Amino acid sequence: MSHFKSSRSVIAVKGNILYFTEDPRIAGDKAWHYHPDGMLLIENGIIQFAGDRCDCPAHEEAVTTGYDYSGKLILPGFVDTHIHPPQLSIIASNSTELLHWLDTYTFPEEGRFADPEVCRRGAERYFDETLKNGTTTSLAMATVHAESAEALFREAEKRNLRFVTGKTLMDRNAPDFLTDTPESAFDESLSLIERWHGKGRLGYAVTPRFAVTSTPQQLDAAQALMKEADGLIMHTHLSENHEEIRTVRELFPKAENYLDVYDHFGLVGKGSLFAHAIHLSEGEYERLADSGAAVSFCPSSNLFLGSGLFRMDNAERHSISVGLGSDVGGGTSFSQLYTMAEGFKVCQLCRTPLAATTAFYLATLGGARSLGLETRIGSFQKGSEADFLVLDPEATPLAARRTTRTESLEERLFVLMILGDDRFITATHIMGKPAYTRSEERL
């Protein structure tokens, strides 16, 4: 990367520009804009121009700071729609299935977050990892401790990140050291909402972990919380595992299905995001579609825990908004490139091929849409926030060799999707400014 300076408060970024404005499954090759000799023009962190360099309205002398990423691919920052920051230290913990994994590894680890210092250090490590992997926005589950969410918000604010999280709500079927009550869940969540929701680039998610760990009284509290502010997200798990589904059926015998549990408490609608959503009935697909709710496709976690195969074709058939989730630490990598590769394998097993252009859409604009943030992030349209990543297509000798055999954008993206990981991230920029740089050369 070369770096140059001039006289005005404007950032120019040179490289191969790619971004989406539509879903490729609907709009075909009109869904993306690709500029091999491209330029981003950014003022006060906001995109003013994204296109061919020869069409850029700014003269070089008007640019305060410039970044030359010629030969590299510049994309909007990746959006991770489901991840657990407190589980960073238990990634790659072996288990037979979801509920055993929670009891054996997750709950003991999350218990450590009663310590504010553990929360602080965990937040720092979490954002170091996400930025290293090109993820600029995430929807994250904190622990049941209010300080866990506080620490994440403080660190995200310090780094000027667009970020959404919330204190997890759990008042049953978890260890005593990791449970709250309906009253404390409401009071602590409301306090966090009042302090952080809408502050800078931050948003709040009302976060019942899943129906197994919340009583009806606590789900009532979650419903009440959703009425406390505009723009809140409701974030939880849905139909990840067969044993989980059986447990939900026992706990809520009057519910028509798993989704109906949340629906009964007014938690299904636009602004609701359900992680996993693997084992759904036709009625559940229809209700998700009618309500405008979104789901997070978490292929790495689903394969690792043996939970099942997400049916992308069913989500497409019902026009349900889908984003990609790493789901660390059930998921095995912070990299959205790796998550795309795992998603490709899941779709192959379901005989519903996943195109590389679709995968990159899901990781950028698709994820932004599932969070209701598409006017702010996920694209390079004028007025968008300038969060972006720089990918090196030749980051490894194997990738460099394979790339020489590609003839189309789809092929090149496919190589990145299948072979890519954090080594391919040259830099990650937040509001135009570098937040992570693999290596930097200055002129």
C-alpha cells in the first residue's frame, strides 16, 4: 500500500472497487458495480463517489489523504449477523451437540464475565479479531452480565464502529451464577438502552438467549423492552438443534411451533433476527416472510456442532432476508470468507448451489439489510458510511497461482471464498481511516 498527502479534508482510495446495490439472485449481473481501475472518494467518513477513477470528480491536489491499493479488491466491510464475543476463548472446544456444548464449555466461560476486567480485555480481543478479518459491523450476544455489554459498547465507541449488542436474558435452565430475573433483565436492559442505543454508531439488541432459557415472564419483559425505543433489534436463536426443539415443545406445549413461542410475545417482526433457523416448518417460513423478520445463516457452527443444514432455497422461495453469521465460538472462524466457504458446502449438500457473488452480497449488503442498516453500511452508494476492507487476491502462493486461471469476476470471487482467510485482508478501514493494516508502505 502506498500513502500520499495533500491539502483538503478528503480521502481518496484507489483500487479494484466492488459493491452491491441489489441481490444477485434477483437482479443478476446488474446487482453489483465493479470498477477494476476504481476510486473511492470519502469526506468526513462518508462516501461521496465510488466508480471509475477517470470519472472521479476530485483532483489529486484536493485530497488530504490517499491510499493506493492498486491490484487489490476493495469491498464494503463484512457484516457478521450473529456472534458471541464472550466465547472467543472456547472456540474449537469439542462436543457432541449444542446443549452439551453449552453446559460443558459456554456457561462456565460466560460465568467469568462477572468480572469487569474480564469484560474489558475480552472486548479488546474481540474487536482486534473482527477487524483483522475485515468485519466492520457485527450483531453480537453479550453475557447475562450488564457489564459484558457495557464493555463491548465502550470499546466499539472508542474505535468508532457501527456495532449492535445487548445483555443476554436468561432466567432458567442455566447455572445460578448465569441467570437473572424478568425484573432485573428489564431494568438492566433499559439502562443499557438509555445509555447506548443510538449513541454514535451503536445500537441495542434485546437479547433473550433462546426460548429454553427464558420463562414466559421474561419473554413478556423482552416484549416490553422492544417498545422502549425506536430502531431496536430483537436477537435470539431459533430451531438450531433437534434436542433444543424438543425442549422448547415441552416448555411451551401450547405453542404451534418454535417460532410461535416468540410470536406469542410479540417478538417476531421487522427488526427481529433469528440465528440458525435450520429445522423450520412451512408455516414458520411463511410467518418469517410475512413479518419481515430476518435470519442468520451460520454454516460453520451448524457443521461443527452437527446441528443440521440450513435450507437457503426455502429462505429464497419465501423472500426471507438472510445474513451470514460466524457464530463464534460454536463457529470455528472469525473470517467471513471462511464462513462463505462453509455456506457453499452446506448449499452443495442441499443441492442448491451458492454463487460467489451471492455469498459476497450476503456478507455485505445482505447482512446490512437483515439488520435494517442498508442505508448506512454494506454498499458504496453515495451517503454510505465508509467502512471497507481491502482483499489481496494473491495473498498466498496457491491463491496467486489459481487466480491466474480465472477469467471472470465470479471465478475470482469463488477463489477468494474457498481459499480465503484473515491472511487475505490487507487492510480494514472504518469511516475511511485504517483500523487494521496487515502491512503498510508510505510514500
